Amino acid sequence: MTGTPAQIAAERIVDRLRAAGYEAWFAGGCVRDLLLGVVPKDFDVATSAHPETVLALFPHTFAVGAHFGVILVCEDVEAQEIVTEVATFRSDGIYLDGRHPAKVRFSASVREDVLRRDFTINGMMLDPVVQRETCNLTSAVLDYVGGQNDLRDGIVRAIGEPHRRFEEDKLRMMRAVRFAARFDYTIEPATAQAIRQLVPGITQVSRERVRDELTRMLTEGRARRAFELLDEAGLLREALPEIDRLHGVQQPPEYHPEGDVWIHTLLLLEKLPAGVSPTLAWGALLHDVGKPATFSHNPPDRICFNGHVEVGVRIAHEILRRLRFSNEDCAQILSLVENHMRFGDVEKMKESTLKRFFRLPHFDEHLVLHRLDCLSSHGDLRLYEFAKRRREEMPEEEVRPALLVTGRDLITAGYQPGPRFKEMLAIAEDAQLEGRVRTKEQALELIREQFSAA
């Protein structure tokens, strides 16, 4: 067998299922990607074997979704443990929660399994044995829904009746947008109309699933198109009303010749490469989220957004809390929002302030966000280049030196522990970062000059 470890593992599973007398195919997105000439990240297998049979055939499995016919099968390939999702052919009953069918019926029909899937480009099956024997990819494809034609024509089309597909799983509306943006495809008119009519239903989807789809849109390389499509479909208003409010919020043309805050944000999203970190991507999306609430304009004065950073941090925190981001990701995204305007003062910062600025976790993301911000507005990269150069010139031991004075040193020097310690230590550290003191004795002398030991 040849191919990636994920493909080899999936082929082994197909071969074993077929040797046991069952149908087995590659299914869904991996087939789509292979036809597009893209190496799939993972492979899914669809089979006529019931879950209990799959569990019996393979020694290393996890029955994470056995109720829905889904078993995870682990295979060791090239010293890697590869996990492949193996799903029994099925047809779905009524969906009561906009996500899961109330019950499923296992089927022996691959066609029946295809017809309950979401989009034609994801509804194809592939026979890896035929592909291996003929070295012909298209001859190995089983296509009941015209997926190959839609793939060729660049169309995202729901399988069967669009309203039914989206009523079954409301998140499919966002997935349609994501696939259209990712592949630069068009959403088929009846599919697009169904999305517009069913938009309010997106609120029934768990916030974690919405968050994950939005994150994929932001990090797959076509974030601007994804958010334009979300806007056109009406999904942006429902999923991220705070971002929808960026529309029409004018900015001072001398700093933002590109237009309003919505256009400015789209220009940032347009510059996010595929594979960008989720925190940087969300920071780019949310960096100006406080502007609508702080807009002021009293002609002839120029447009102002006084306090938009502080307000933006509060709004961004509400969004991230609502979407249930991890504490770690939340902290970094909020830091990006909170600090994105500080670059305006970077040339005037004291050495100690500059070094503390450089200490921000993942400072490289702050630097990239500032660059994107500039390129999406006035285009002046002078402050970016200054900060980048200074950071590169500074050894890490200058940015984060071992402290000359600690709290224990203050106690030894006769000071009583208390609220003043923080101020004393900050004064000593500032002097150290600025090169005004170079020894513990010099730092303690500076403290003695400003604080009594009593």
C-alpha cells in the first residue's frame, strides 16, 4: 500500500471489512479532497457492517458513537497510531434538536446512506481497491448525487430537499458557507434560499459547534469570503451580532481611507493565510469590535472612538464567553484586542515599558496583527518596522532578565511585607530594564532613597 499513514490505515480497514463479507468504502470529505488533488487530513470509512461487528473485527476501537453507528478504529502505521472513523450505513429518523436524529436505522444500502448526507460534493464514495488496481481515481468513485459534476462546476448543493437537510442539522447552513468560501464555490440558488429562510434556527446549535465552524472559516485561508457569505445569508447577524454592527460605522479618512469598520475588518481577514493561529485570527476579527459603541462625530471635529479598546475588550470577552472559548485562548485574544493600539506609542516608550510590551505572551501575534491593521488602513509600516527591529535586536535575557531584587531581599533589608512591596519591586525592575542599576546593591539603594524601612 502507498499513501499517507491515514490512507494506509483506512485501506487496511476496508480490506478487513471486505474480507469478512461486508461492503466498505471511503466516504465523504476525503473522496472530495482526493478528486480535487488535495491530500486528505483524515479518512472516513462507511460500511454495511453493524457497530458490534466492527468492534469484534478490530482489536483497538472506541465506541464513541455506536448509537449512531460510529466506531473509532485505531491502526498502527509507520509507528503512528492512526484513528479512523468507521460508520455503518444508515438512514436517519426525525431530528428533534436540530443536530441529532431521534433514532437511526442501520441499512445495507450504500445509496440510502449517501442520500442522508449534507452536500453533493461530500456525498461520494470511493472504492480504494478499484483505485489501487486500476490507478484510476474517477473510475473508483460511486456517485449517486452528481457530486463530481458539482465539484467540477464549483457548486455547493444540498443533497435532496435543502430545507430538510438544514432542518435536520442547522449547523449545515454554516458548513455550506465554509465550503463555498474554502473552495471559492457558489452556493446553489435553492440551497442558498433555504439558508436565508432558516437562518434563525442557527441559535439552536450548540455554541461550541458554531465556534468551531467560525474558527475553521477564519483559518482556512479565505476568511474574508466566508464572512461576506455569512453576511449575505443573514447568518452573521444571528451568530455574531456584534460583528454585524460594524457595518456603516465610518472612520476618519485620514487614517482609514479604505472605508467603514466592516470594510476595514474584511481587509484584515483577507490577509489571514491558511493555517493562521486561531487566536490571531479571532484577534483580527475582534480588534475593533468596540468602535460602534464609541463612535462620535461632531463636525467639524474628526470622527473619534474614545475608549474603543476598553469597550472592545468587554464586548470581545462576552463573545468569547458565549462561544465557550478556553481560558487560555480567551486570554490571548483579549490581549490582542487590548494592546493593538499601543503600537502608536512604541517609539516614545521608556526602555522598561518597551521591554514589558515585548514580554506579552505570543508577542509575534501582536506584531502580525499590527502589520495587518496598518496594511488594511493607511499602509504606513514605520511603527511596525521599528517594533520588529527593536525586538529582534534585544536578546531574551534583556527582555526578561533575572530580577536583581526579590521580596525576600526586601525583608532581609528590613522592610515589612505589605502593599508597598509591589511598588518597590516595580521601581527596582524599571531601573534594571533601563540600565540605571546593574547590581542588587544599587537596586536596594534606589529603594532606600524612596522608601523608609519603617
